[in-house]
Amino acid sequence: MGRHDHFFELGGHSLLALRMIARLRQVCALEATLADLFAQPMLADLARHLDQAPVAVAKLPPIVPAAPAERAALSFAQQRLWFLAQMDGAGAAYHLPLALQLKGALDGVALRCALARIVARHESLRTSF
């Protein structure tokens, strides 16, 4: 990638852009934003713009897991899904009904243990709204 190449025309996308912005903050201590990159997608233009950018001084706190008993606020994605679930038929896009017929003897203890392990491993299966 040269200084006169267009970031997005070379295959840059939003995830790569976020990684680049984070790297600029970490290594160069520059306070760059995604809006800066979208407005100046050529490296030379972005560099000129960042010459006037403020130096990143505040470090963001690390993300730490919440205690299991704490009530967490819904994420935007969860709020959207809850909202869609309130509309008639809108949730059908998120449900894939499937029926399987298994043959043979069912080991009820093994099934209960397997399901319990899945629920214990994935907190979202223990979440209620």
C-alpha cells in the first residue's frame, strides 16, 4: 500500500479500519477516528489530517468480565432483537425450526449432562429479560 493508494479500493473494510485506528492510538498516540479515515481514505491525506489531531492521552479502562450475579444492561443488538420479538412475525428471521428423528435408545442421564454443560458454558443460555 502506497501513500497515494485508496484504503477502501485496496480492499480495506470496517474491521481493518478499526484495527488501523487502534494501532494509530497505541503506537503513535494519535487520536484518530473512523470518520477521519472515511473522510481521508488516502494515507497521505490521512497523515496530513492527523498532523493536527490531538495526542491520545487517556487510556480506556480494560474490559473485565462482570460478576455472574450482576444485572447487565442490554446491548444495542439485544435491544433490537427484543424490539423485533414484540412485532408479529418479525422474529421468524432469527429462528430456524428443525426436527430430527433419532433412532436407538436414549440415554437420559447423558442427555441431561450434555445439556447442563452447554448451559453452564454459554451464559447467553442462562440470560433472561
